[in-house]
Amino acid sequence: MIPAAESLPGRSKLAIRGLSMTFRGELDDVRVLEDLALDVREGEFVCILGPSGCGKSTLLNIVAGFLPPTAGSVRIDGEEVRGPDPRRIFVFQERGVFPWLTVEGNIGFGLGRLSRTERERRVAHYVQLVGLKGFEKAYPHELSGGMKQRAEVARALAVDPDMLYLDEPFGALDSITRLVMRGELLRIWQTEKKTILFVTHDIEESVQLADRVVVLSARPARIRRIVEIELPHPRDLSSRRYLELRDGIFEEIGLAHRI
Amino acid sequence: MSEKRSFRPRTRLASRFLPFAGLAALLLLWDLAIRLSLAPLLPGPLAVFRAIGELAQKGFLVKHVVASLFRVTWGYLLAVAIGVPLGILLAWYRRGGLAFAPIVEMVRPISALAWIPLAILWFGVGDLSSVFIIFIASVLPLAVSAMSAVGNVSSIHWNAGRNFGLAPRQIARRVLLPAILPRLLVGLRLALGIAWLVVVAAEMIAVNSGLGFLIIDARNAGNRYDLVVAGMVLIGTIGVVLDAVMRRIERLPGLRWGYASAAAEEAA
């Protein structure tokens, strides 16, 4: 067994070992992920950062159980992941909400097993939490991108999962909405105490949100570096330390910090 | 904003009014052409209206319309009952779809008319043969549209359904069905149009009622071209009504998103 990247305080939630993924193509096999190892603590907010097409979404899909890996293992609470599980909800880009259901219907989607009153109580709670009060009966096509994204986050939270997987969830939003949504996600993370894996290609976003940023290389993706972001929330985006961390990652990826 | 406000009602009024204006202009031109012509090749609109009145008075109007609707309803419902599940299954089991595709492509260009001799051989002369012709004309388009509707369900929605711990049957009911409904309804509407289109051909098989029969019979029994055109007008009118009803259904809440996403796709 490959040793964990480092010994961490806090209970380990997710353990990835020797993870590789190769897609069989008609002409060539495409190696997407190569020998990844990563540990995530319970309650931790981890960003997976990499250039477009590096395979970070593939990694998240494997961790979520949608794709079986070619080699290696993903364990959560010591248990091998063999398929998707309602204890760990994947949040897609805004297209993940069901367009045929209202906001209410979407948020209650995973609550089929609860009694009607309990379901209504929970839906109301999460409508409130994500700030969609007054839009319960609206269909997604009547909402803005940011509101759709809130509905999807609420749908995920409503089933009270231990983990959230977010795949570039704010990528399609305008920059102002994106900032607001980041703030709200942090607020929710702090109150609901979930373990979060957040995939992004946005360096700033990762440094604003994460406890740790896992920097991936271009394809086939390997872990280049794991950057600890020890800044307390709320983070001052003009503080020296923030800029240092951000620029460090810019350099790591090999980008000149000038345009 | 204010510009938009002053602009909108006018276009809405225009969109209500113009189709009727077009129809009125056609009737006017038609009437004028008949009056000016020395040897008219067509009965005029007034003669056709009188013919429809005559049919109504003798009770034939309701009889023929009901007979045609009856055959189309049965042929079409049968085609829906078989074509839609078939299409869904073939899309669900990809290999089945691959095996089935060439058959569809070969059978599709064969006009429903070509099936008439076989229909008579199998079902004799009568209602059953007419229903079969309508069925055969609409079943393949329905299967194809159901297949493509399933193929267009986003993998994101599948995965979201699986993520919330739904069993395959629940996924079929709570994700697949609602996801395909808008596209499927468009397919249902087009297929209903086809079913209605072949009603004349289907009623050429010696049945003794229906709008198709009316048209053939009016010509055979005394060259009553006013009745021929009356039959044509009735078929066209009922076709418009059927189409309008189906479009109404497509716009129900919970289905309307199909329009929204189609518009978004077009804009992108």
C-alpha cells in the first residue's frame, strides 16, 4: 500500500490509493489518471484544481461511483465505493436540476421515503437556506443560472449526505453571481459540516474556498502538489498570504502572472 | 422596456388576425377566379359550403367525420401502444436498436398505400384493413421518435437519479418518462398528422363511410366535385384542430421546459 500523502489530524473520510483510469478508444487508449493517492478528512473542504481536460471530472465521477476505475481503490469510511450512494451527492453544473420538476419537486426528489409532513418541512428548510423563498413553484427554465444552482445544492443537502461532490458548479455563472455563490457555499459548509470535494479550473476559486488545494498535472493527471490553505474564513482576498498562496499555484501550473 | 411594451400587443394582435386574413383572402381569390373563369375546373367556395350544409342536413357529415375519426383513433392508438414502448426498449437495450435500425430505414420509405393489397389479403375488405393502413403509417415514426427521445436524455439526469438511490424501475418512472415526454409529444403530434393524412388512402378500401370514402364516392357516383372539395376541406379543418389540441398538451406546465431548452439550444 502506498502511504498516505501525510499524516493528518482528524478522522479520515476518503482514501484514494493507486487510482488509474484509461479510456479505451478506437485507435488509442487514453490514459486520463495515473496512480493518484489522496486522503480527505471528515468535514474538510478540498478543491481539485487542474487545467481543462486533465481528468479532474473523471476523478470525481470515479469517487462518486459513476465510473469504475481501471486500477486502484476508492474507500469511504473504510468501505470500497462500488456505485453511487445517496449519502454522497454529486452536484453537476446548473443542468443537473430536473427541468420537469418545480424547485420544490427538485429539492424533495431524494426524499421519497419520508412522510409527507417531514418532506415538506425539509423542503421548506432548504428552500430558505439557499434563498429561494417565493420560488417554490417555479420551474427551472423560469430561474436564473444562479438560482438553478442553488436549487441543485438544496436538492443535494436535503437528503443530508455526509459528502458533497461539486463538479465546477459555478462555471456557467457570471463572475458576480459566482462570488456570491462561493460565499453561500462556505456558509452552508460551516453550518452543515459536510465533507466537500470541489472540482475547478479556477485558481482563485480554489484558494478562496478550500482547506487544501490538490493541484493536478495535465493529462494523464498526477498530483503535482497539495497546497494547504491555512487562512481563516472569511478570507481577505487582498491579504498578503492569500496573494502568496494564489501566486504560488499560478507558478506551480506554469502560468506567468501577467497578461 | 417601454419600447417592447408598445410593440408587443400589436404583434400579438397581428398574429391573431393575420391567419384569418390569409384564409379570407384565399376564399375571396378562389371565388373571384371561379366567377371570372369561363370553364371552371373547381366548384367555388359557396358551392362547397352548400355541399357541407347538405351533408350536415342529411346527417352524413357527422357520420363520415365520426367514421374517419374512429378508424384513425384505433389505428393511431394501436401504433402508440406498440411503437412507443418498442422505441423505448430499443433505445434502452442499445444492441436491439442497432439491429432494428436498418429494418426501419427500409420500411419507412414504403408508402402506406403500398400496403393496401397486403392489408386486404390479411384483413379482408373493411374497417380492419383501414385501421391497419393507419397503424402501419404511424407506427414506425412513433418508434423512431421514442428512440431518439430516450437517446436525448442527458446522462447527468440518469446519474442524478442513480445518485439518489433510485431503483431502475423508479428511474424509469421518475427520470426517463418525464425526461422524454416533451420530445415524445412532438413525435405523437407528427404521427397523428400522418395517421390523419392517410385516412383517405385507408378508406379507399371499399368501406362505405368516412371522409375518404366520401371523396371517392362523390366522384364515382355522379361527379359531385362540390362534395369532393367539401371532403377535402373537412379533412384539412379537422387536421388543424387535431394539431392544435396536441400543441396545447405540449404546453402544459411540467412539459413546457421542452420548449425552453429547445430555444436555449437554438440560441447556443
